[in-house]
Amino acid sequence: MQNDAARDTARSDTVRTATGDVRGVAKGDHVLFQGIPYAAPPKGELRWSAPQRPEKWDGVRDATKPGNPCPQVGSSYSETKATDEDCLFLNVTTPTGTSKPKPVMVWVHGDGAVGAGHFFDGSRLAVQGDVVVVTFNYRMGVFGGFGLPGLPGSGTFGLQDQRAALEWVRRNAEAFGGDLGNVTLFGVSYGATSVAAHLVSPASEGLFDKAIMHSGFALVDLPAESWYPGLGALPWLGWRERTEIEGIGHTVAGELGCNDLACLRALPSEKLLDHPQVMNIFQPIGYDELPPDLLAAGRFARVPVMSGATKDEHRGIVDIFRGAVTADDYPRLLASAFGDRAAEVAAEYPLTDFATPNLAWAQVLTDRVWARATFRQHRLLCAHTPTYAFEFADPDATGNGATHSSDIGYLFPGNGEHRPLGDRMIRYWTNFARSGNPNGEGLPTWPTFREGHVQSLAPDAIGNVDYAKTHRLEFWADK
């Protein structure tokens, strides 16, 4: 009877959740619910505390508009600015019509310390794939990654929010037509890195049944100068020990003129956002071991995994964060990044092979930062669980090739010119969400990675790519 009720409510714009009724917007082939609180506002005494369940409400709550984004200052690639800490909201898109309970796909947005769940329109994915799509906000930057000696959960509040959203899904997805026993966690960039953290976190075990990672991994590390100008090397892309996070927080507290947590919690969010704090957005997971070590030891959830990257990952990153690279800059950057191995890299990637120095530097970092780590992670995962590897390779995805995160517009509504490839990708992704296997009738066969197979996704060619050769992984094996 409960499943029958779920099928009925999936067609309605009003749904009963564990905390009260919500009314969304019926849009023909789907119903959209926005701004549903999945946790209490993390304000005042709850700033830098574990997320608490939201209070119940009477009557019907309006769920036709998105909730506040979590505090952020915007960036060179996002104009969103927000200061209100009452921000732990989620959004649900469910297709109309009756059917058996649908797979649930929970999306973790990326973009570092900016962004919000409602930026991603799940309607195409939900309707074409017959799945329920959930997006959500979580604490970021200093609000999600702050730590102090003696503060429970130091550095992990953003990840705890993500876990709370998954717990909400387990309690409520059935009311929206979802299958409580079939939840896929997927994300891009920092969102994908978060998925990797949940894979290795015992506290997240049992909250999701499958995982998909786009351009974000537990193993990515950065040589010097590879992101921002002047930025030093970041082993494991900034995963930090809890004690290091606490030490940074202690320094920041002193700079803000606070000697205790009460003082810090009384500060306006604007002051925390304005302070040039150095909290890293890539947080620990609340244990003494870091995700790369846990992954290498095989200590992660045994759920099917899809993971991959884009063919030209670092092109957009170079252009956005560094700008123009000159022929004179190139050897200097190689020396900063690779020290006494710089000459070897210059010989392997000579400027004469590229149209511009920007493209040369971007290819070096695409191969060294992204492809090497991606391939290593595939190997570690496939030793213990079914793993499907992909490389998004549409050269026309942007004006700069298949750069970082450019595949996301093929799953969420984007440029209509890309529709045929997007349709196929949606079928692969939702097949995987349904069964743990992306294959289906009419789609090119996609073997697991166990045989080294990486599925290239391009408009005119879907099939195996020699990933190691394309990205010169033998050359990078010892660098």
C-alpha cells in the first residue's frame, strides 16, 4: 500500500514528508519541489555544529521557489553572493505518471566554495530517465570547513550536511515516487570529490547504493603553479588532517579578534566572508586517515561506481585562473611544477606541438593532474567493485574543447545542439542508477574497467579509447 501511495503522490503537486506537507509546481511531464528544509538553520549556536533535523510545520509549506544559497562571495565564474546561513534546503524533481518506485539520483554540486543545488535543473534527467532527482545546498568555505581544537566535527560540516541530505532522502524519497533502496550519489568537481569522501567514510555507509564521479577524485594532487598563480603544491588536492584544520582555524580566530567559539559564532556572516581566511574547501572526513589512504587500502563502500573526466580538463582552468600564458612563461611554469624534471616535460610537450602556450600548459596539467589520478583511481576501485570509466570528449562542448565540467550540460538542460549525445548519456547514467550497469538496448556496449576499458563519449564516436596512450600515462608514472 505504501508504494501505491508513492505512485499516486508522484503525480501530485502536494506531498507529505516526515516534517510536513509541501506543495510544488506541476509542469506537465514533471513536478518540481524547491526550498524544502532538510536540516535546521545552522545559525547561532548551530554554526559549526552537526546538522540537526528541521522542525515540523503545520499546514502546507510553499515549495515553489528555491531556498537561500549558502553563504558565498562569488567568484570569477559565479556572480552569486549570499550571506544568510539559513540555507540547508533541497529540491526534488519527479516525473509524472504511474510506475513502480523510481531510482533516486542525488546531485552534489561542485564549484568549490560557490554554487547551489537549484542551479541544476533536473527535469530532463528525471523525465527522460524516469528517475527522481534531488539537488541540495550545503555549507561551504569557512562555514563548511572551519575547525578549532576541541570543536567536534572540525572541518567536516559541509560533508555532514551532505550526509544529512542523504538521510532525508532515505526518510522521504518514497513520498515523491522514489525507491528508498536505490539511491545514486553523483557530483562534479568538488561535488565528485565529496562523493569519493563518502565512499570511504564509515558514517556514510548504507546511505547510497551507487556512486558517479565527474572530474573529481580522492587521488588528485596539484603540482605548484597548476591552479592559481603562486600557489604551491597541494598533495591530495588539499585533503588535510584534522589537526591541521584546527591549527588554521586557531590562526583565523586570532585574526578575527576572538578567543573562543562563542565569540566566533556571534560574528556576522559578512565578516567571515570578507576575511581573507585560508580555510581549504577540501575537508577531512572526520577520521584520522585521509581519503587517498583509505581508497588505496580498499576500505570503501562496495557499491557500483561510474567515474571519469573530460578530455581537455585543464583548458578552462588555465584560462580562468591564470589567463594568458606566454612562450617565456612556459619553461618557468614547468620548472616551478616539476623542478629538475622540467626539461623532460618540455621535451615531451614542446611548444611547437601546440597552437598556443596556453594549450601546451593545459595539456601538461590535464594529463598529469587529472588523467593520471583518474586512471589510478579506476584501478583501485575496480579491484573491489564494478567500475565503469568514461572520458567526455566532445570537442565542441565549449569554445575551448571538452574542458572541466563541460559534460554536465549534457545531463542537465544545456545547449540544444548537444542533444543527441546528451540523450545517450542520460540513458547510460539512468540505466546505471537503475541497475548498477549503464548498458541498455540501442546503446554502444560499455564494458567495466577491469579490462582497462574507458568509454569515450563524443557525438560521432562512443567506444573504447586508449586512455593511457592519449594522456601519456607511462611518461607520468614517476613524476
